[in-house]
Amino acid sequence: MQRLYIIGSGPGGLDYLSPAARTALESCSDLVGHGLYLNLLGPLAEGKTRHKTPMGEELGRATIALDLAAAGQTTALISSGDAGIYGMATVVFELLARKPKPEWAAVDIEVIPGISAMQAAAARVGAPLAHDFCVISLSDLLTPWDLIARRIDLAGQGDFAVALYNAVSNKRAWQLQEARQILLRYRQPETPVIVAFNVTRKGEQLTVTTLGELDPEPLNMLSLVLVGNSETRRVGQWVYTPRGYHAKPELAGHPLVTAD
Ligand SMILES: C[S@@+](CC[C@H](N)C(=O)[O-])C[C@H]1O[C@@H](n2cnc3c(N)ncnc32)[C@H](O)[C@@H]1O
């Protein structure tokens, strides 16, 4: 059988890899992915043929994975976090739509979900994404900055909590500063912000700061930023966003609803 698994390997720590992903990995002879993510699989990658490709070579990586699977090698294409969130799953489908090879038609594809980095970061600090939220990538490699800025503005207007992926890279940090300025049109400077680096991986760091004090300088491409909505608050060491029920008078006496 020609089989390609597109696996979301989670934020990094193997404890956060799903049992479905483990089972799929066990059945594979070949792994394709960025070297960092293949290395993070540790013992689960042992005995498999590893095809490491550099960052930025996504189309080539997906082509290798489809070719291997079409040739009869049970293959896993590894994507960090969830493969469907700024991950490799869509790259495979774009290739199938735009430049299909006839032999790829026989490949049976399964996408296996993973825990996205924002979920792991949110859990570390409490529940900052507990109500409506959106996710925006600040990378303008494939998306024009005007569109990204408009989305940030609308997230501000809509009072969504916002997870910012690809917040900075080696080459750019101004986008995060600009995103901060846009959100400050709608949010108080005291709005809680979480800066998460290498979540669940060696060297993990999480910092809770505010929108007013957010400093893009120390961040790198292994970081993401969570910005609370107008209701997000702190209790002790935790950050949470209330579920929004307290405006409803009929729920005011509900034991799970706080009075403030
Ligand atoms: C191409 S996106 C991949 C996102 C991934 N598919 C997911 O669902 O988490 C890469 C960006 O994800 C974020 N990221 C991924 N893993 C992370 C981690 N363990 N800690 C912090 N940020 C992470 C960073 O913003 C990084 O620049």
C-alpha cells in the first residue's frame, strides 16, 4: 500500500505527541521533515530513513514525501505543532492541486493532528484563549503586510484574544512592534501578554508581560505571543480570559460565575 502520513508532532516534548501519531510513526520506514523536528522525535525516529530538508524548502519536502510514498515506502511527513496550522498539510494539497504527478494518485494520505504551540503556551499560563480568539502569522513572506495589518486591526476591533505566530525571525522584528501598535488602538496597555519560547522543549521560557511593555527585541523564530482580549486578567500566577457569561443577569447566581 502507498501511504503518506502527515503528522503534527506537537510543540516539541514527546509527552505531547498523540498516540495516533506514535502508532503511525511506528509503521513508517521513512521520515521527511526539517532536521529540528526529526531530531525532536528522538527514539521514535530510530531505525527509520530520515530525509532532512532545510527551513524554507517546503515544496521540495512535500515532493520528496509524496515520491517516497508513491514508491511504496510508508512515509511520515513531520510538521511541528498541528500540521494544518502554518504546517505541511496544506503544502501537500497545494502540490496535488497544482503540479500533480500521475503516480501520486495512488497514495493514501492521512493527516494526524497535533497540539499547536499556542495551546501548549496557553496551558502553561492558565487559560488565556478561553473565549473567542484568532491566530495570525506575522510572516510577510507569502502574505502581503497590508493584509496582515488589516487582520490584526480587525482582531482588535472584534476584541479577539490573538495568538501571533512567526512573531519575529532572524531578519525581521518590526512586524511585532507594528502589531503591538495596532492592538493598542483598541486595548489597554495593561492587557496581559504571554511571550512563549521553545514551549515543551529544552530551554522553554514563558514570560507574562503587558501589551504596553511588550519588547520584540529578545524574541526569535522559536517564539510566539499571546495577547489577551479586554477581559483577560491575572489571578496569582495564572492568566485567564473569562467565558463572558457575567453580563447575563440570569447567570449571575451561577456558582461558576464570578461576581466581578
Ligand atoms: C511555521 S509555524 C508552525 C506552527 C505549528 N504548525 C503549530 O501548530 O504550532 C512556526 C512558528 O510556530 C511557533 N512555534 C512553534 N513551536 C513553538 C514552540 N514550541 N514554542 C514557541 N513557539 C512555537 C513560532 O511562532 C514559530 O515561528
